[in-house]
Amino acid sequence: MEVICLQEAAFYALVEEVYARLKKENGLKEDKWVSDEEAMRLLNIKSKTTLQNLRDEGKIRYSQPQKKLISYDRDSINDYLEKHARNTF
């Protein structure tokens, strides 16, 4: 048996690439509403306060079906990121 060692970052990059390829080939749809952890990952932020500020300032859409349950609209997060994207030279 052959053992292949990968650095942690390379391993997770490989897993994401495999997931993206499977999703593309099998036509899996992403959830429209995501948790706060997923929203923070998509926005590449570490602070829940920053996420709350984006929500309070109306920069990203959210839904609060229960008092402590907040879901974020994936499309509005993508729109926010696109709006703040800078073109390369």
C-alpha cells in the first residue's frame, strides 16, 4: 500500500475541488439560505460582530424565523462581494 502525505491546506483545497467537480457534474444546487458560520466563511470574516454590522447596515439580506436563528441569503452575499470586487490591471 502506498501512503500519500499532504499539507493541511493542500488537503482541504483538494477536497473543495472534488466537491465542486461533483456538484457541477451531478447538478447539486447550493442552499439559498446559509448559517452564520457559512456566511462568515463566504465573506472571509472571523467576527460575528462584523457579520452583524453587515446585516444591520442592510448590506446583506437575512431571515430570522426564530429569535436565535438567523439565516443569510447566499445571493446577497455573492452580490455584496461582487459589488466590492476590484478589477485587475
